[in-house]
Amino acid sequence: MNSPLENVVIIGSGPAGHTAAIYAARANLNPLMFEGFMAGGVAAGGQLTTTTEIENFPGFVSIGGPELMHHMRQQAVHCGTRIRTETVAKVDVSERPFKVYSEEGDVILAKTLILATGATAKRMRVPREEEFWQKGISACAVCDGALPLFRNQPLVVIGGGDTAIEEATYLTKFASKVYLVHRRDELRASKAMQQRAFSNPKLELVWDTVLEDVFGERYLEGVKLRNGKLDRVWDMEVKGLFYAIGHTPNTAFLEGQIRTDESGYILTEPGSTLTSVPGVFAAGDVQDKRYRQAVTSAGTGCMAALDAEHFLATELAGGQH
Amino acid sequence: MNSPLENVVIIGSGPAGHTAAIYAARANLNPLMFEGFMAGGVAAGGQLTTTTEIENFPGFVSIGGPELMHHMRQQAVHCGTRIRTETVAKVDVSERPFKVYSEEGDVILAKTLILATGATAKRMRVPREEEFWQKGISACAVCDGALPLFRNQPLVVIGGGDTAIEEATYLTKFASKVYLVHRRDELRASKAMQQRAFSNPKLELVWDTVLEDVFGERYLEGVKLRNGKLDRVWDMEVKGLFYAIGHTPNTAFLEGQIRTDESGYILTEPGSTLTSVPGVFAAGDVQDKRYRQAVTSAGTGCMAALDAEHFLATELAGGQH
């Protein structure tokens, strides 16, 4: 049942995972990647696989999300990465070598681990949401706000925290109007943030209101809202809907063995990918709730591979490789 | 003489500068970039412009360095970046707005600055060096060590510090033999590092020796060495020469106004691109002496743009944009 001792096992297959794989493979570490099988509700390749158009990954004026991830996967394989299309059920990092348990029941032994399982944007999952996902519905204002689809159009943002106000404010640069829809009658955001929101003429707060559904033909044309206090339901015509209700980092499978913050994001030593367990490294959105871009994820993936290589060459010197 | 007040001025045009430009432009900040004119002895586009083949930038199985930088530049322009092919002579960040002085005598006023001027690898500049640069001569083992050119071949590394030993050790994964040539009779590296070096059968130390010249036909075929103590000169046949004698971060033009470490690297708040001066951000190799990869630079370029955007939206709220 046991497989040979691996130098590096990479869990996750977004930009962080594949960049880690490319660097680890080129460092002759013969990495093994678990790309997952709908892990965290997301296909192998990560969140970009649900993005139609990317204009901010350096090197590509415009490329489809699935296409970019296809390129990265090809490159990782070309460099010598072995990929298993399985989800990791759990890991045991209480002693070295670490144990990785696949959902199919295999146990893999590993000298180092790179955790790159990402984070999944929270959504409301209203009835027709899937139909308009990336056709007017997004969970990333920075990624998608500048798209022509949204220029000089009314947009709606769902949320009430600091991030929601930041994203709504950001979108006022492009939109004709941004409605911030919040289910309560006050914001969770900081006072300073609130003040900025209230003083922005393009931003309008919609209180006590929740999203009920979305509608449109090919692209999103509007949202159905419900004011709980007034028990009123109405349609609002908007060309874009942005969720800003947070993300869920995909760390449940770690069962608390790696130090995280209160939201479940893995804590790394700043400026590196070192986690609370020596030999375990974290890259990408699973450890980043601030920037969350494909290229920042890729950057930390590279760092994780170099950190793992350094660990193997120093801490574990004398071992094979 | 003065130009209008800029939101963001980006100094430098490697992967960090262009990724910052792409993100800043997409955030409607209308960035202005100084790409430099042979600044730091390097062409616009940065160090990659002297690299023939890149196999570790995610998204491209293989691409030429100049070609990748051409793509990034096109993309930055496509997003709306204005580029000036001039070198910045100096800056004044003692008060806001900051002043940027071009070598042609212009003064540009800016609300925020992104410093992405990179670092230049030190070289010996032996007579025939330019002829074989990137044809057997490199300054980055991690970038180039895995190239077929160097597989199972004898290589030489010049240097004596921790980085030199790390790079020499790294190269033993690919090479038939690695000679570490050091001008003194002892290493500056830490004891632990030295021990690893001495116990590696593929690594041989060559003491009291300096590089005199290189030779070959189309590609590097050997190096001419001189032992100063014995006053002996001889040829050594190697297929690769790696400089590991450090880098010079391109920060002289800052004239000490931004906090740096003792080697001149800009200090940033870990996990961000914030420098000692609020509103001035640093990205890429000018603030990274550890990872120094194109993709890590690009990642921090993105971070710098998002940090600048956040700064403009919060600290300078009320101003135009």
C-alpha cells in the first residue's frame, strides 16, 4: 500500500501548485502533485478554470482561464511532474516522513509538503446563479472590474465588510453606479471605510436586503432583491453582480495540524512560505487573503519550491536526491 | 517644466515593473513608467533581455527572454500605461507630491512611486565574457542549471559565500562535476555550509584562484584560471561558468532616502511592498535577494500596484482619481 518516499508532494493545481511543480521538477526533486477531483467544489486547475477572460496575467494580453491553466499543467508535466487526479483526504504531519492520504485509500510518504489548495469564494447560490457565472457574476472586483462588460454600467456588490466596501469603491471607477446590498442595517466595516463609502456619490447603500435571484438572457441583466424589514421584493437592472462575502480557505483536510488564522488561512513566516511545521510550505490563496491574484499565487508557488529545495538541501542533507 | 500630477510613477521595466503597470492601468490609475535607457547597465526590460531561453515562467513551456518582456510591455501599453524610454536620475521623496527627475531634465510630480529597478548580477568582465554570455555563462544557477547544455558536464562556479556554495551544490544535481573557484584560501560561507560542500563528492574547491578569461567556439568550452599564490595559469575545460559573486541592487539614485539593508536592497514590510516612506512601494529584485525569479518579481509587482491603489483610495482619499 505504501509508495516510495517522495521528496515533495504538492497538494493543489492552481497557479501556485503548478509553479511550485515547475520549479521543483527543474530542481530534480521529481515532485508528485495531487491536482484534486472537484476538491473544494472547484475543478483541477483551481479558480481560474471558472474565469473566461484574463487580462492581467503578465505575458498574455488576453487568455482564457482554462487555457492558461492548461498551459501551466502541460509545462509542469513537461518538466517531469507526476500528477494524480485525486483529492487528498487528510495528511499526518506529526512526524517525518509526512503521510498523505488520498481519497482512494493510498498513503504516500513525503519529506516535504507544499500546500496550495486555494480558497473558494463564497456565493449565495441563488437559483439561476450558475447560468450567469462569469457572464456578469464575479467574486473578484480587481480581476474583472475593468472588463468592457461592466464599463459605465450599474453594478451590484453583495456584502458589508471592509472588503465589500473596498471592492464597491474600486468598481465606482468603471461603473455608472454601484449598489452595495447588505442584509443588515449597519456595516461591519471600519468607521473610516464607512465614511468613504457614504461620501462617494457613485456608491449607494441598500440596507436590510438580500439577493433572491438573478435574471437575463445570455448575460446578466438584473437581480431580484428582498428587503426583509419591509417584506418587499423587487427587480433591479444591473449588468454586474459581485460577491464580496468572503472566501473559504481549503484547509479543513489539515484538521488543525498547521497553524492558521481565525478564518482558516494558513499562517506563513512573512516573506517566505514556511508554515508552523518545518518541511511544510504553503503557497497561493490558501495563505493569502490580501492580494489573491493568479500572478501573486504563482510567485509564492515558486517560493515554496525553492524553500522546499533549500530545506531538503540543508535540514535533511544526507538524504537521497 | 512641470508635468501634471501623476497617480503612480513606475521606475523599472522588468517583470515587476510591467506587472505593476498592468495592474495599475487596469485600476484606472493611468500609470507612467520610466523603462530606463541602459539603466544599471541593463536594457529596458531588465535582466531577462539577456536570457535566451526561459522554461520556468508559468504559462510558457519555453520562451525567449526578450520575447517574454516584449509580451509584457505590449500588455502594459495595451492596458493604458504610458512609457518613457529614459532613465531616472534621482527622486525627491522628502515631501508629497514626490518628485522624479529624468536624465533629460524633466521633473515629474507623483502621488505614489513604485520602485522596480532590479539588481544587476556582478560579473568579472574578463576579455571574452560578452561573447559567451548565455552561451555557457550565467549568473543564476536556479534559472539555468537545468538546461540541457549543462547536463552531465563539468561546470565552474566563481565565488566563496553562502550563495556560491548553495549554487554550486544545486548544480551538482545536473553536472558531472562542479569546481568552486575562490580567490582566497578559505570560504566566507558558514561552517555548516562549508561542511556540506566538503562532503559533496561532486564538488571540488579550487583555492587562491581567479578567473582570467574564457574560451570556446560557439559555446563556452573552458576557462583560463590563475592561482595567485603559485603564480600558475592553466586552462580548465568546462561547459558552464556561473558567477555567484553577488548582485548590485539598483538603488544608488535613491541617495539614501529609502531604507535599505547594508547591501543596498530596499527594505519592505514583510508580506507587502511598503517601504520606509509612505506612498513609495518596492517590487522585484531591488527588494529581494532571496528568490530573484521572474515570476516572484511579477508577483510583487502586482502587490505594489494593489498597495499603491489602496494607498490612493485611503491615505490620499479626496484627491483625484
